Amino acid sequence: MAMPRLFSGRHWRVAARCGHIATALRILLALIYLASFVTFGPVHVSADSGWTAYNDCAWTTGQIDTNITKYTISGSTSGPLKDFATGAETGVTASFSSSGSPQLRLEEGYGGVPSDPGTDAHEIFDGFVDTAGIIQYGSSSSGWSVTLTLSGLDPARTYTFAATANRGDSGYTDRVTRYTLSGADGATNASSGGVTVINDFSVAFNTGDNTQNGYVARWTGIRPGSDGTITVRAEPHGDNKRAYAFSAFMLQEEGGAPPDEYALTVHTTGSGSVTLDPPGGLYAPETDVTLTPVPGPGYTFDGWGGADADDLIDNGDGSWSIIMDAPKTVSATFVPSAGAAWTAYNDCAWTTGQIDTNITKYTISGSTSGPLKNYATGAEIGATASFSSSGSPQLRLEETYGGVPSASGTDAHSIFDGFVDTAGIIQYGSSGWYVDLTLSGLDPARTYTFAATANRGDSGYTDRVTRYTLSGADAATNASSGGVTVISNLSVAFSTGNNTQAGYVARWTGIQPGSDGTVTVRAEGHNIREAYAFSAFMLQEEGGGAPPNQAPDQPSLVRPSDGGANVSTLPILEVTVTDPESDDLEVSFYGRAVGQGSGEDFGLIALPDTQNYSQSYPNIYHSQTEWIVDEQEAENIVFVTHLGDLVNWPDRHDQWQVADAAMARLDAANI
């Protein structure tokens, strides 16, 4: 950690005039004594750090050049970084790339100035690298970016990164730059207090006048992915495209030894999650971690991917194991179940050139209503979507205002990407506006999943929040993205002004329509008028191609009487049975010879509440029914009953699969 400077100069001078030698010597002795306690100048390298490298992104003749590098957007754009302490190469390569034609400014009038003493920028860079000189914006009317790629990092180590820029003009306080770290498995935002924190991996601050603030974009504990590569992008933040990228950056390898824990990073594609046992995601070396895929409603697990998928061991019970001998990254893919009746997608702001295969394009103007289509076949499904609105919301299709798709790895991306384009948006109208989507023609005997999203894609609009509310259903389960504001089970809210990184969706599963077969989803501003309604929605009929089979009615015995004696050995067996689906039923009669004895011993089995087994411990459930089958003859088991709940959540298809497979053993053994 940097120590504060007590004096502004790097060299101390004690001037003694004739007759004042004693005073001068006393001052000198005091300074020597003080120096035994104080570290002078900035101290940035901890005793156990591996190395620290500095790069001047806008170097010119006469500036510091000892044991640093000078890569930038033109000329020498890439090369190895150096250890500042020794001048030796670190094994890490820095590479610059750019778009939108940003410019390198080195001249005194336009090239920027260092930040003031006492600021983070001054403490981190002063004396090591010169922060005068700057990479300036490109086209002032369109987007530009500068990307710094750092490769050759050790996935078993962690790193600190810091960067700054300052044009140094007090009239340029609206020139703000956004810095975004990507490619890391994890990191902690340690940027200067006072910057705008967009999320853990993205911050913004004024680079037009950063003299007095001396802000830096900084992350610590950066864990590179298995490819050993991370990137930091600088680009304008907000509508003003005049901003500044990098003056200098610092990269430091943290610690003196490999970490005590390794990170297990699990990504998912499609609707589903992965449980970890033990939980947490950070593990001591050689820990054996069990991963269990949990498909969402209407989805099944399709397989593993990712850099370390080959390290997974199939346990044969729906779970996999992995040994944590290094940081590891895997990805679970979930796909719609083959048994799902249909899935329909609607683009609420479609324009020429976007996806239009087997989807619909109903919205608030023009074609506002019509039948939905089965995405798999293109056939109509019998359900109708209808839009209505109040307060004159607007349809925005143009590139600048029409919104952008959410980032890869988010719920919005997993649900919609490749099926329907989420660029384009329905924008707010006047005070009190709303947009209603009515879905009619649903089967009251079936259940459904619904999901919707929207994203204006402007990091300056994080306060533009939309509330989505489901109504008209007899029941539903809120399955919206983690991180949304849950108002009630049927109402959620999230930022649609800047939903790029979060990729939130409003989603409900197990939706049971009322007897009229109609449900409605309303989108409206949550706290302020400015918000956005729908970019796209998805509706899926859950389950197989027919409604769930209902249990038959209790049989009514006609003859002989239950427990009757003196029954003929050639009896007439008669029973009355009814079934809601008119299916054939099999009824069994049991009889034994009348005797005086007490009869042979027999076993009755009661299976206790299995809901937690279905959710978290399927092996126990399977072991119980397997034991019953194996011991049926030895224990003369004649009857098995179940007590309590079969599953923990009735809308979780995966839990029903576990319960069905476990109980099927009893059916197969005629128990």
C-alpha cells in the first residue's frame, strides 16, 4: 500500500548559514530519526508480489523510459512486458487494438497532464511512468474503442491492473470514459472512490478533467481464465463520444506462491443450473467436487463443454465429479425437452434483416395481434398474442435508439439468442404509459412458461427500470433472473435502460391459465417514466404432447364381499371402475385358504417424505426402492406406501423424473 508523502521533493536539502550550524544539525538529526520510521515516495510493490510492469501508452522523447514498455495504438502495438525492478521480461504480452480511429496525442497543448499529488493516479504511476500524453477519441459522432489485451498470464496466479487518463482541461468535465475488464474468471473492483461503478467489471470516470481527482480504473485478485488472457476496453460513456482512453497502465503479479484455493467456474446455456457439492466455487487443491445439472422446466441436460470438460468424470447417477488441481471452467448446456409440446417466439420490434424463421412479429402498431407459431415446425399452435397500450409508447428500430442484445452467458442471451433478435425495443410514452400483452387460447388443463426481456443498452440509463406483472393465471412460479427486484410472485422489475451485462428476463413457469384460457403480461415504468417494455417474448407449453394422466377413481367392489368367508373356489369376481380418461384398468383380487393359524409373517414398507431426495439426494431415493425390490422375497414385503410429498417443487420437471425413476422399480417388481 502506498505511504503518504510528507514532503513534496524527492531530495531534501538543509541550508545552514553562518551562526546557525547547530540549528541545521538538529534539523538534520531530526530528519534522520524521522526517516527511520517513514518510507519516502510511493510504495506500490508488496514484499511478496511476483513482479510489477508499467507501460506508457503515449510516450515521447524525454519522458521516463527505465524498465518500462511503450506499446500503444500505432507503431509498436504489441510486445512483452518488463519487470520494473529488474528490466527482465515477465512472460506476459500486451497488445493494443482499436476501432473508430482514435488518435495518439503527444503535444503539450493537447496531450494531457499528470494528476495531482495525493490522488490514486499520482501514487500508482508518478516516478515510474509519465502520464502526460494520451490516446484521444476517434470520430466524435460515433463510437470508438481501444482494447488492451494481456496474454501469457498464469491461470494459477492472481493479478492487479490499473489504468488512468487525463486531458487536464476544466472545460471538459463531460468527457467520460468507460473501462471494462473481460476474460477473467474473477476479480475485485478496487477503482478509485468516486468513479461510476457500472458493475464489478466496468467503471467510468471523467478523463477530460481528471487532474484533481486522479481517478484510476483498478481491479485486484484478477483470476485469468484457462487461456491466460484478459482484456481491458476503453470507450466513451454516454452520449458525448469525446473522451480519452489510456495514458498509462500498470500490471502486477500478486503473491509469492500459487493460491491456497482454485476457482471452479460453471457457465450455463439454456434454462437450467448446476449444483456444486461442496458448494462455494473456491476449493483447496485436490478437492473432489460433484456437479449435478438441474434442468429448468421444459428443458433437459444436453452435455458439458468448456475448457476443462474433459476433466469431468461421469458418476452414472446424473452427477459428475472434477478434481480441483487447478482453476477450471466448464459449461452445462440445456435444451428444450423433446416432450415439450411447442415453443413460440415473438419479435416485438422486428426490422428487415433480422431473424424471421418460424417466429411472429406482433407489436404495438401495425400487426398487433395474431396466432403464435411453433418454432420447430412453423405451424400455428392455437394460442393468440395481442398487444394494446396506453400513453403512446413508441416503437424504436433505429440502431442508435433501438437497443442491443444482452451479453453472452446471461438469461436473455440463453433464452433468445439464435431464435429471435432482441435488438429493437418498445420505448416509454407519456406519464403512466403501459404495454399489455394478452395471450389467449391457452389450454386450462396445461401449464406454460413465459419469458420476456428488453435492453436499451446505454450505461447511463441504469435508473430506467421496467415492472413486469403477470395476471389472469390461476397459479404460476416466478423464475425470473437472479438479481431482479421481486415485488411479488407475479411482479418483478429490472433496469431495461442498461440490461446488457445483466441480461435479466421476467419469467414465470408452471403458469396455469384460468378457465378462459387467457393471461396478460403488463410492462410499465417502475419508478420513473423513462423505461422500456418488450424487445421479445417466448411462450412454451410445458410437458409432453398430452395433458398429465389423472388417477382413476377408487374401485367399487360388487362381489364377493371384502374379507368374506365360505367363498366358492370358483367365485364370480365383479367390481365397478371408472377413469377420467376412459383408459383400461387392471383390478386384482386376492384370496387365501381359511385356516386356524395366524398366517405367515409379512412386511409393510412406508417410504417417508421423499421431496428432498427428489431435489438434492436422488441416490438415496434410488437406494431405498432398490432395497425394497432386492429384499421383497426375503422379507415377504407385500405392501409399500408413500408418506408425504414426492417432490419439493411441483413445477420442476427434473424432480418428477427422479421420483418416477425411483418408484418405477416397484412397478417393475409388481410391488
